[in-house]
Amino acid sequence: MTAKAAPALSVYHAIYGRRSAWKFSGAAVDPMAVERMLDAAVWAPNHRMTEPWRFFVLEQDSPARHKAAELAYEFQLERTGDGQRANAARQKVLEPPVVIYVYTVPGPNDETTKENYASVCIAAHNISLAGAAEGLAVTWETGGVTRHPSLKGLLGADESWEMATMLLIGHPGEHPVSRRSPASGFVRWFGAADGNP
């Protein structure tokens, strides 16, 4: 457990209160909050303790952030030929106070690689839940802004690593609502009275 002070919030409040946001208030994010969120990430379930997560934190206005934004612009422009969409991709990388690229490391076989990817996705979700406790919005992004072939080289990521997600983090400038279908529609229970299936 991290020694840094962390806010208290029921896990249910974090789960039900967590939201993605595409607009941020512009308020600065406390670096200690980001450290707490990363500390929470590595407590994800991790079969074989491979610790397959790799995080790249890009602060706002850092040279790396500007270069990543240009790569997002280039990729979208080449893919669509639409300058407006390409500029929107650039802004998506530039605007959030913090951006974290999350990669997963492959295993020695397909089974371990799949387990590693699952663990890294859970780690990223831990960041989202911890972000809710910090009063932050954490938005997952897996679209074109994450797909330029030069992005790994810019970040120093190994070519064998796979992008799991890019996380956009900041104080929300909007308060989106969401809904989910009840879990009961997706569950089949087997009780002792059911006998052998």
C-alpha cells in the first residue's frame, strides 16, 4: 500500500461515479494524485506476477506531448484526408492536463500474452477508479490517436509491446451521464437445487 495520503471513497461510489470526459476544466492535476493512481494500477490481478504494464506519462506542454499530438494529426490526415478531423486528433492529445499511454508486454506464449493484456486493462481501470476518488475524469482512448507507427519510438516503447489504451486525465469540464443494462440480463445462476447441468 502506498504511503502517500489518498482520498477515501467507497469502491461502489468510484464504480458508479466514474465517467469519461472529453472536455476538461483546464485546472492543473496534482502530480501526487497521478502517482497515487499509478500505485493503484499495479495492484491489478496479475497471474504469474509478470508485471506486464508499462506507463508513459506525458505532462501538458511537454515536448513529447507536442510530438505525440503531431503524430496523431499525421495519422488521421493520412487515413481520412480530412484536415478538420486531423486537427481534432491533435487537440485530443494536447488538451488534457495529463496523458498516460499504457502498453502491455507480451509473454513467452499466447496464453501468457492474453493474461498480460487482461492484467494491463485491469491496471488501467484501477487508474480510472482511483481517478474518480481524486475527483478526476479518466477517459480511455484506443482510436487513431494511438496508432501512428512512430509513437513507440517517440515514447521509447519496445516494438513488441502492444498499446492497451491512452488515458486522458483531468478535472472534468462536463458532467456526462451514462446508463447500463441491469446485470441480471447477462447472468445465469446455478444453485445447489439445480443439480448437475
